[in-house]
Amino acid sequence: MTVYAWENGLLASAHEALESHIPLELIQANDRDLLAAYAYCDVVTRYHSRTFYIASGLLPRAKRQAARALYAFCRVTDNLVDDNPDDSSASIALEHWRQMIDAPRPATNNPVALAWADARARYGIPRGYADQLIDGVAQDLTKKRYESFDELAEYAYGVASTVGLMAMYIIGFEGAEALPYAVKLGVALQMTNILRDIEEDWDNGRLYLPADELALFGLGEADIANKVVDERWRAFMNFQIERTRRLYDESWPGIQMLNADGRFAIAAAADLYRAILTDIEKHDGNVFHRRARISTTGKLVRLPRIWWRSRTA
């Protein structure tokens, strides 16, 4: 597998969290409360991400519940930054959330915290990855611009690769040799989000595109503000899409390192997100006047081919 210079630090972070893991005891909770907590996470997942909902629906029931608890944990964490009126209140809210999920006894009045605590204990998910995700999301409070792809990849690790690393524990995997593939896939997924959401992020005061690469194509922040779509912009987007597709390709062999009952779900998540890149291309790289997406029907018709690929990867 190709390993890029920017991956070395990310892999070091992944191994650090893995090696510092201390197994948790199963939580003691009322069965009714726990079922309700998982049901709530199911609703959160379905409402916020049809793609993840469809992909996680391909897992066995227990793993499906845990995967959706993971999604809900990530969604709550992200919303604490996006929904708070200012950076200082968001920072306080994030630290309160960190303390809540790290507490020995989860808050039974918070369904996401309860379901996530149960899933983390059942599947031995290292606390370090959850802490790295919170740190990654917190970066949005202090860093609004990225000078290079190396910087952006570090951010993508925090907010996306950590999710894949936690999901690996739910699904089951062969060993530490699977980590680089999860890290790479997380960066690819986050880059897809970034390319899709350029306008929304700009409106929120953030620009995740590498400044040096924009300059390489003769672009600057004024072009983003003015929603310019010209030959420079198309060339820039083609460059970003090509690299992101390469990351998807290079992460694909890691699927065979997962337990068999989870390969289809991860392959589906990867390929359905990857299809967003094709939709961006079909609209000439114009992400300013419409949000790139794949319809539910478009997702479902892709599943048989993805299933076959996941079996023969």
C-alpha cells in the first residue's frame, strides 16, 4: 500500500490510541432504558444521514445498533460546535460532553451517552479515538483555514478517520495492519464532504480547501466568495476529485481485513460516498448552486454491485 508523508503522523496517533486502551466493564443499565437509547440513536442516524443509515442497516442487529450509537455520538459532538452561538460556549459544551461520556457511569437521562457507553464497552472501543474525535471537532473553533493538504489531512483524521477506527472495533478486524486503511478511508470520506459542502462551510466562516493548492490553480478566497466556476476552478476540482478517488482505491483492500459480516456495510458506506464525486463531476464542478447528492434510489441500485465487490476485493 502506498503511504504518503502526511500519513505518518496520523498513523502514529492511531497507534497511540490503540496501545493506551484500557478495557471497560459493561455498564449496568435498565434494559428498557438501553433499548430506548439505541432506538433514539437509530432515529438520529436516519434523520441526519441516509447513506450511513442504509450502510449500517447491512450489519447484524447488535452491530447495527452499536454503529448507529457511534453515529449519534459523532453527530452530537459535531452539533455542539455548529449549534452554539459562539466559540467559547461551544468549547465549554464540548468539554462537558467529554466528561459525560468519559464518566464511569453514563447519564441515563441522555440516550446518546447511554447507548454509546454500552456500545463502547461491549466492543472494546478505545477511549482515545473518541477523545481524538472531540479534539478534531474542537479544531473548528480555532482554525478556519488550511495552508496545505498535510494540515487538512490531520483535521480529516480527527473528525473522520477516528470514526472509521472506532467502527472497526464494532465490526471486528484482523489486527493493527488494518489501521492504515481505515485512516486513509477516513481522509477520503472527509474530503468528499469538504468538496460537497464548500458553499455551506464558506457561509459559516470556514474554508477547508488547501490555500497552496488553490494558488497553484490561480484561485483565491475571492473566487470562493464570488462562486466562480471557470476553467481554473474545474481544473482544481478535478485535481481534488482525482486524489480523493485514489485514496478510496488504496483503502479498499482493508475491507478484507474486517470480519465477513461487516464488509458489505463498510464497502457500501465507502462507495455511496464516493459516488458523490461523480455527481460533482456531472455538474461541471459547480458545488455552489446545488448540493451534490445521490438519491435513495441511486443508492439502492448500486448495492448489488457493491456487494459483489466486497466479496471479491
